[in-house]
Amino acid sequence: MKAFTALYLALDASTGTLDKLQALKRHFAAAAPRDAAWAAYLLAGGRPRRAVPTRELRDLACELAGLPDWLFEAGYAATGDLAEAIAYILPAPVTDHGGSLADWMEHRIAPLRGLDPAARAAALREAWAGLPAEGRFLYVKLVGGGFRVGVSRGLVQRALAELHDLPPALVAQRMMGCTDGSRPPGAADYEAWTAPAATDGSGPRGGHPYPFFLAQPLPGPPDRLGPREVWWAEWKYDGIRVQVVKRDGRVWVWSRGEELVTERFPEVVAEAARWPDGTVVDGELLAWRPGDNDPAPFALLQKRIARKTLSRAILVSAPVRLLAYDLLEEAGQDLRGQALHLRRARLEALGIAASPLLGATDWAGLASLREQSRARRMEGLMLKHRDGTYGLGRTGSGEAAWWKWKLSPLSVDAVLIYAQAGHGRRASLYTDYTFAVWSRPPVDADEAAAALQAPQGDLQLVSFAKAYSGLSDPEIRRVDRLVRSTTLEKFGPVRRVRPTLVCELGFEGLQSSPRHKSGIAVRFPRILRIRDDKPLHEADSLVTLQRLMETADGA
């Protein structure tokens, strides 16, 4: 546990990729296989379930430290990190527990979920009594479900590959699905990930998928790619990217985030059960009603994603189908090194429904089709070279790449009305923002000013979206100063500000939502720019959002 805590702190303090890589290699070289498996799991994105509710952690820490809740809240606001705030206030340790990372994860942390609150509190007291401040910091993150560190899965895989003299692609393939959480990682897993290449056999077995090949944004006009005829174009669908694996008479469905989602999509499992053994397909899960020409909105698919149990009613109201992009394995043979047109021919020969190829003969015609994307509930187009291989992650350029040619985001001009401090290194800055639009367009600046003074009647600012990305560091500092100087009220960590700032927000889609005050929910909102040129009364209204929604639905 001490060694992993030291690694965590080193990774968190470093901004250099090479420094992080060397720290990872040193740790894995010294760790026992069982501990190395847990370290790789956690750093590659594994998320242990929250073992202790946040409220219990806070209350117990305040009790042990003899602090009132308001004083703890002040410290929490200053640090921006719950684990850090707790680690600072606890009394000094009275012993040294020691123990390996695996022992802590399996024997001290995992059992907490099955305890009643009193027994959990006793276990927390005992653990905190034998940990130094930095150990308590990490422990709270692990038991509270807040473990995060600035290391990518790819960097962890690269460290293991370099340490054991293996190709990074082979380690990535072996580690696919390692963070699905269905069972704890162990020494056998680590040894399998890092075994010599000569013992690897022909490919992944059982339900293991392959690493996903990810698309890159098109860097300019598509005609820079060369002749249109060597590039295949498909719709970029708005669904869930998956790999469906049929081996040993069983079917597994993996999301792009390496989550095993087989049980949520029984109709896809039934379809794949008819495939020959040794078949792996890359594709998209889409909500698609029988008889429709195009998929249903993503919101319908969300009903399936959010449910742990599937009733017959939800299966009927939100039917899902698989649309295949690629064939990665056939009869147990890895096809990723073959040309795309050969993989596609074999996919079609199996009778698996494939994403249709668009027939526009030139780039101009394809651009015209792309303009229809939003009305057809698509995100744009995908471009793939007919001779390209199936890569790893976002590797490759030129014909080896997959390019996504997305539509420009929908956008509106909205008014900042609330702000909240960020976390970690941004804990001292207001970086999380709530934006509003007018309930209807104001007649002029005077009417808007009157509505801000007395927001009764049919004209008022209505909150509709939260956004925290898109601004540069200087812009964040500027908005932070504005928030502090225009605060009207405080609600815990949230400040209500005097409406003075208009920003252009971009988002991928919007839909009706009775859960939102505005009646509309937006997908992936982010700040595109600050609109210093736009006065408050010219910010957009719910009318604008409604028109955008109608346009997106093809109305």
C-alpha cells in the first residue's frame, strides 16, 4: 500500500509523460504480481464500487477531529478534494498497519460494502489509526469511489510493454476487459498480460475483445485525402460502439469503455448466437423501431442503458439492433491486418447487417449528404480507406486512419447565472458554470433589465445547461474574477451571480425533458467562446432551442 501511495503521489505531481512512464516502470518492476495486477487495474481505469457513502466519511472524520460540519466544509472548499480535506483533519496515526495493495483492496476495502454503518465506522477508525496522511488520502479515494489519476490506459500498457519487452499492441489486446469489475484482478492476470510473446498463441480466447480502432477528427476539407473512390463513407451513428464476440458457443457484448454489457441487450445476443464460432464484430448498438428508415433518438437508447433489469415493456418500446462496421475475427482468425474491403466482403458473406456505404461519387455530393445528418439523427460521416487495416486506438494517419467528418455543433448564446469551484488543481477557481436562456425574446434592453430586477411574468432567465470545458486558462481566471465581483447569493459551494456575461455554448443534440426546468436537455454542452460583443437582451431564448430541436428532428 505504501509503494502504491508513493506511485500515486508521484503520478499526480508530474505533468511529463516520460516521467510518469519511468515511475510506472519502476513500480511494476518492484511489485509482486498480485499487487502489480491491482495497480494496473486501478491505473488503467478500473473503478472499485463505492464502499462507504461520502456522508459517512465526512461525519466520522468530523467526529474524530472534533470539528463542526461548517468548519469542515470551509476546508473542503479550500482544498476542493474530499480525501485531501479528511486527511488533513484526522488525528495523527497511533500505529503502522503496513500491508500490500492487494491485501488492502481485498481484505480491508471490499468487505466494507457488506457492513452495517456502525461496523463500517469501526473499520474506518481502525484503518485511519494506522495510516499516515498520504495513505489516508489514497484510502479515502479508494473507499469513496473517487480514485482518479492523470494516467491513461495506454501509458500503463506502454510501461508494461517496455518493462517486459513486448509490443504495446499485444499488451493492449491482452488487457482488454481487465477493468470490467466482474472479478478482482490477481497474479495470474498480471502474468498473462506480461507473458513472453512466443507463448501467446493465435489471439485472444474466451470472451476477450480486441482493442478498439478509434476515429480522428477530419483535419481539413476531405478532398485533401485524395480520390473519393478509394475512401468509403458511412453515416456516423449516434449509439453505443461495441464489439460482439462469439466464441466457444457463447456471446459477449463489450462497450468501447470495456464494460461487459451482454445482459442489457438480449436481442443482440440472440442474433449473434447464430453466428459461427470464432466471430468478432465491431459495430454500433442503436435504438431502431421496426419499419423505420433511420434509428430512433439516442434518448430512447438511454432508457435501456439506465436500467439494470429489462421488462418486456422496455424491450418492446426501446428495441435495439446491431449495425456492423467491421469483421475483426472469422473462424478464430484475426483479420485486422487485412484490407478493409476484404474484411467487409467476409462480413457480408456471413449475412451480418452492415453499416451501408454512401454512394455519392464525388466529395461535393458527399458534403451534400452530410448536411442531411442531423435530420436523420446522425452525427455526420465516417471516412475509411478501402485498403486500410484495423488499427489500435487512434493510431495511424493517411489511409491507415479512420476519419470522422462531423457536423458543426448546434449552438446558442446563453447567460451565466451560477458558478461553482472546480476540483483538484482548480479548487480555488470557479470553473463549473450554469447557463440560462430567456423564456421568450425580450423586446429590448430595457425590458430585459426590468425582468432581471423583478423576474415575474412571462420574461425571465431559465437555466438549461451546465458546462465546464472550452475556456482557456486566462479566460477561466477572467470569469473567476467576474464571479467573485458579481456574486449575489451563496448556496454552499455555489454562487448565484448577477447576469452580465454571455457565452456561446455548443452541443451535439437536444431533446424534450420534463426533468429540466427549461423542458429541454442538451448533450455534451461546452463553451465555444465568450460573447463580449453580445448584450444580455440579445441572448437566445427557449424559442431558439425549440426551433433547433425541431430542425434536429427533421420537423
